[in-house]
Amino acid sequence: MDTRKIEAIKGKALEEAAGAAGPKELEGVRVRYLGRRGRVTEIMAGIRDVPPEERREYGQAANALKQELSERIESRKAEFESSAATGAVEDPTRPGEWRGLGREHPISRITGRITDIFRTLGFTVATGPDIETVYHNFDALNTPADHPSRDEQDTFYLENGDLLRCHTSPVQVRYMEAHPPPVRIIAPGRCYRRDTPDATHSANFHQVEGLYVDRDVTLADLKGTIAYFARELMGDDVEIRFRPHFFPFTEPSVEVDFTCHMCRGSGCRVCKQSGWIEIMGAGMVDPNVFEAVGFAQYDVTGFAFGMGIERIAMIMYGIEDIRLLYENDVRFLAQF
């Protein structure tokens, strides 16, 4: 974070403190910025990632933010206490205080942003059921019978043999079964896996899958699409890299990394000094998948990709614990 961003945060924080309608709202501003997990605390901690030659300017800007905001909050607090001391009684006929509209949840915000980006590339949104068949969730996606993901310790099975989908890839299967090529869709939605909840895992999470099938689609098309998405989401200076990987439903398969949004590739604690953040899995659609959905009769190729929305939200907003996204704490959600 550079000093210009710190100045922008300072201006916004001072404005919120000045506009607080009462002690409770003012306390919310204090917690949001000066609390243990507030923006100012985050900025102060970020000085360790600043180049040595820029630390003095960064530190001065951070300290100025903290001092000016603290003084503004104390000044407003004194104003409220002075008003209360006069013993003024509110007019019971006055209209109620407008509390404003609620905030958009981080998951909804990221999902909407991703959807908007891919819509500019001609992708449409497809949806499917949360309760899936084994065929659509595994078999049609070329997942062998002995694959670990099919075990009961990893997947939520129902009494009738169906399951809670492990990913949104079954939407791709259902869409191809109902629509001939060309196909260009994204499929955002909930997914379910038997994970023990901790700071980075949840049994219920969200994904966005993408699929593009047409004549002469290549890995270069995949890279170009992901590069455009990365720049729109993270900024023009972001870079991407592909690493070989394996997924049953794509061949070849890759893991896709973006340069770290915090250090821009120089290395920091967020990216574990690597300069890269793992964002998604992708690859060219395996011919066996085309065979399963009836696309083998067409002379087409395609690529698919999938990413976790919670992971992107945690990276972009600096959220350290995924559970904060589901606890519905108004103090946390108000920050967004």
C-alpha cells in the first residue's frame, strides 16, 4: 500500500467520524479503523513489507492517519457528551433516525465482480442443483471409481445415493447435455465437502466454474482469457503463471497463480515470500468428458477453469479466517 492510498483512507475515515450521528455510530468508526483488527492497525503492520527507502514516508503517513483520526473521534465524543449533559429531551414526534441500507456481503460482491468481468467476454451465467447425482458430479467428469474425492469421508452422500455437489462442474455437464456447441458459460454457486472447519477450510463454500467449447479452442485461448480476467480483477500490472497439475476432467491441467496483490511479486508474508498467489485450477476439457455429454460427434475443443470465491475474498480484503465470512457479525460485515 502506498502513501496515496493511506491518504485516501484517512480522508474517508475523517469523513465518517465527522458524520457520525451518535456515540454508537462513532464507536463503530473507531473499531473499524483503530480497533485491534482495524484498517489503521493493518496499515501499521504493513510497514514490514515496505522497501527500506520508503518506510519513513510510509510511517509518517500512517502515524498522521492514526493521530488525526484519534483526535477527530475524541472531539466528536466530547460533543456528544456535552449534548447529553444539557439534559435536552428529544421530541417524541420526530421521525426515527435513518440507519441506512445494509452492506453487500463480501462473497456476493466478489461473485458479482467475477460475473461482470466474464460477461464482457461473452460468457453467460448457468446454474444447477445443489443436490447432484453421482453421474453428473463424478462419472461424467471422468473421475475414476477409486478417486479419493468419491469417499464418504470427503463427500456428503444422501440416503437415496445422491450427494451434495463437491464443485460446480456438474453445471457444465448439464449445460452441454442440453445445448450443442459453441458453449461459453460460467457457473457460480455453493459447494459442499466434508472438511473440518478452520481458518482456511469450510464444509460449505462457493466456486465459479468456467467453460468455453468451440472449434479450434487452444491453451493459448485459456491463457488469454485468464490474463484478461486477472488484469480486470487485480490491476493492469498483475502477471499470471501456469504450473502443470492434474484434474480428472481436463488434460492437460494447470494450476494458475497471480502475482501477489500485496507486494506485486516482490515477496511478503501474504504470499509466503514467493511473490505468487494460487487462484484457480484449469485445463483443456478431457475428450472423455465430451464423450459422456455427447460432444464427441462435434469437431470441437474447449477449456475449463474453477476458482474459490472465499479464497479470492480473503486475498483481496486481507481476511485471515474464513469463518468470519459466515458468522454474520455486523461489526465485521460493516467494513465492506
